[in-house]
Amino acid sequence: MPPSGTPRPAAPKRRLPSQSAVAAGRRVFENVRKFVFYIFSHTTPEVVPFLVFALSGGAIPLPLTVMQIHVGAGVSALGLVVDHYRRHPVKPRLVDLDRRVFLRGATLTAAASVLWLGWEGALQAVTAPGKDRRFSGAHARASHDPSGLPTTSWLNDTIPRIEPGAWSLDVAGRSLTLGDLENMPQDTLSAVLDCTGGWFSEQEWTGVRLDRLLEAAGWRSFVVWSETGYSRRFPVRDLSSTWLVTKVGGEPLSAGHGFPARIVAPARRGFWWVKWVTRIELSPVPWWMQSPFPLT
């Protein structure tokens, strides 16, 4: 013990986080908590029915189609992101571009790439069904077997029943019957329909290439319309790589697959493959003047 009257040595001071650091940590935690709560409270009506349908193997029907849930969830997620940023805006700062931030981002990207490659390797090693999926994540369904080709429609489209003799195609003001279309030079091509519903199928399609129906000179896009009112706008350069087909696997299209005529656009996802086509028109409007995904 030190002699009486000798002052005791001061105890080492504990280093406490600064008030600003504690406040910043609390703000981050609170923002994460609010965002997670917002996600769960707003997406439960979409996620729960889909899980019920998936876990029941389709035995329990849904009031919505899987496509409607798929698209609705995607649109809702985009809205949630926009709303979150509106409520908690963060302005870009020069410090966000410094070397430390770049290295951190590069490290996370590399780690994610390693995990993805490992996952893909594991799928190949155990020959899981997912090993054959496309870059889009879609799984193979009934390739070269038109009878097994799934029937899907975009959102609220229903399958129209069209009489062959009553159908006509309006091509830039010119009217064609089904017979006129079938009497034109036909191509048979193998093309993959990659549906946003999570599947793909390779089939042989027979029809007329669009550059034999339309002249591209002086136009910027063309619009394909369906009997249901659904439409998509294409760049005019796609006329030489897009077909209006009337057959799949050598047989006429079924009603569910677009009878009497549908679009086949090999380089594009399934929602571009307009079914039940009734009109094709040229336009001076750029092709990108439309929603990236159709909303109806």
C-alpha cells in the first residue's frame, strides 16, 4: 500500500465512442429497422399466396396467376425503393468516390463472384435441375415438344377465341388474311422462348420475316398489336430478325399459343413475343418510348 497521504494513481480512462458515432449508429439501425418493417408489411399480401401455391405444388389455386404475382412483386419492389429514397434521401458526396470505398466495393464484388461460381459448380456436381437453366435463370420446359409448351399470358390478358375466316391482319394499312400470310415465302427457324415466368423452351417456328411485310426506310420503330389490346414497340432494325409465325413444330398454333399468328423475336424475352397479332404499324417514335416492361 502507498504511504498515508500519498495520492493514488489515476485509473486509466475508458475510451468511449464519440456521441456523433453513437448517434450515427442509431440512425443506421433505425433506418434498417424501418425499411425491413416496410418491406414485410407491404409485400406479405404478394409473397404469402405465392409460397402457399409453391409449397402445395399448385394444389391450392390462387386468385392471381404466377405471372401476375411475379410482375406485381417486381413493380412493388421498385416502388418501395423509390419511396425509401424519398423518405431518407442521401446526397452523393465526393468522399463516396475515394480509394477506400472503391476497394471495399471491389472486395464485395469479388466475394460475390466467388460465391456465385461456387454455387454454380455445386449445381453441376450434384446434377441438380438448376444446372441447365439459362443466364436469365429460366429452367427448361418441353423443348421440341409443342404439346408440352406452357400457356401463359401477360397480366390480365385472357385467351381469345378467333375464327380463322374472320381474322385479318392490318399491316401498315394493308389487310391480309390467314391464307395470304401462309402463301408468302415461309421460314422455319429454331428459337428459344424465354418466359419471365421462369421457364424457357426451344421450338421450331414457321412464318414470315417482318422485313418482307414492311419497308423500314424513314421509320424509327414498329408497333405490334394483339387482339387483347396488348402491344410492344420494336426498333425498326428488328424487322430483319423478327417473324410473324403461324405454326410451331410444323402444326398450326393453338389458341393458347397465339393462333392464328404471333411474334417470334429470338433475341428478346417472352413478353415481346406478342400473341394473337391483328395489327403491325410503322412509327416515327423511338422504340424506347415505352415502359421497359408492359404494365397491362
